[in-house]
Amino acid sequence: MREAASAPAPVRATIGDSEFDRDTAVTRRAPGVYDIDLSAGWTIISAVNGGYLLAVLGRALADALPHPDPFTISAHYLTASQPGPAVIRTETIRTGRTLSTGQASLFQYDEEGAEVERIRVLASYGDLDALPDDVRTAARPPSFPPLDQCFGPQDGPAPVPGSSAITDRLMLKLDPSTLGWALGAPSGKGEMRSWFGLADGRDADPVSLLLAVDALPPTAFEIGLKGWVPTVELTVHVRARPAPGPLRVSITTRNLAGGFLEEDAEVWDSTDRLVAQSRQLARARLT
């Protein structure tokens, strides 16, 4: 979309000075031990968003491991995290020339002061800039309208059902064909597509891709379900460093059974390159 010549240039946050960077920054207390105060700005209803939490753990592992970038990271969400103090403990499992593998757990404290494990992850890190440039793929970027023809929470007459503080920190513009749920007429297709970015204009990097795969409204809404859809397990593959500009995120669900559904996500950058993929298992409330 081309802006009018008289329009002011957008203010863009650079990597390192955005709200996302501040809210995912961890403080090393000791080797392999990190402190963080989980921000209430990334909550959905009262629970902290799973993608934000994965980015927090991703930051800690990037510091603990000798390689800089997440290649694959799998998280099991054990109990719901709440805004406030948390501690992350990491362990290096293996270090190689091109990949290093580690695990991390995030803990918070109960009313008696005892530690409660919230999330446990296993991840392999490498250097995305060292990968070869060849791409051989049958995958194609999702096709949906330009950004100015899509709609976000701020475009509705009232807050989008299920939205919360996190929507103020994101630039989400959803494909109108996946917005039936917001109008009381879900399509039943289990699809969600959206332009994605951070509200302050910070461009995406590998860590923010861990947020992007879990930031859209649940596909369960388009199936006709309502309410919170908590993540049980989430695996993300980061395939390339994203180019500057907004991302396109496409998420699909093909099977809901026994109260659980899967969500398969693809994230494409402004050059039509597939930069991240994910699959998660989530619990659906059927009543």
C-alpha cells in the first residue's frame, strides 16, 4: 500500500529498544539461571500468552547456548503462567559445530513460596546466517487481501471477544474470510489468516517468530467454539531470518477430537519466504 506524500513517516522501533525486547529480556543471576518479571501486557484474559512465554525462554537459551538462533523449540505447558516474577533454569545438553541443544524450564511461586514449574522446553540452536541460500519447496505463501483491506481489533465497534492486553502490542489485520466468528457466523473451516507485526513497528527477528505462531485468535473460533483454548504442546521450526516488513501468518486446524485440536501455522515474510512453521496441540472447551 502506497502512502500519500504528505503522510508522516511511521515511527519504527529497532530491535533492542522495543517493548517486546524489554518485556522478554532476562537477567542472568548465575550460570544457567535467569530472572524475569513476566509482563501483564502480554496476557489473554488473565493468562500470559504462550508465544510470549516461548520467546522469553528462547532469550534465555540464546544466552546459555553457544549458537544464537532457535532452529527448533518444543514446549510443554504444564501450568498457567501469571504476570510477575519468574525464574528460568537452563541446561546445555550437547554442543556441536553447527547445532547446540539445551533445555529450559520456567518456574513461578505459589502462595507458600514453593516453586511451580510452568513450562519445559527442549531446543536446538544454530546460526541462521550460516545456512545455504538454496530453497526447494512446494509450499506457497497464503493468498489474502492487502493489509489495508483486512481488519483488526481496533476496527470493530467493540473489543473482539477473547481479546485482552496483548492486542494493544500487536499489529493484527485478519483476512475477512476468516472473521465470520467475530460476526456470529463462523465458517466452520478452522482457518485463521492475518498480517502480523509488533504495534511499535519493530521488525521481526527469529525470537519474535516464536510469538507470531501463537498470536492470532484461535482457529477454534471459526469452528464455532468460544472461550480460551490453552496450549498443551507447541513446536516451532525457524527456517530463516525474516526480511523487514509485515509478516503473513496462516493457521489451520483439520481435526478436533476428544476435546483437543491441532493448529498448524506458517509464517511468511515480505519476500514470500517461509520463515517459520509450527504445530501445537490445544485443549478446546466444547461447552
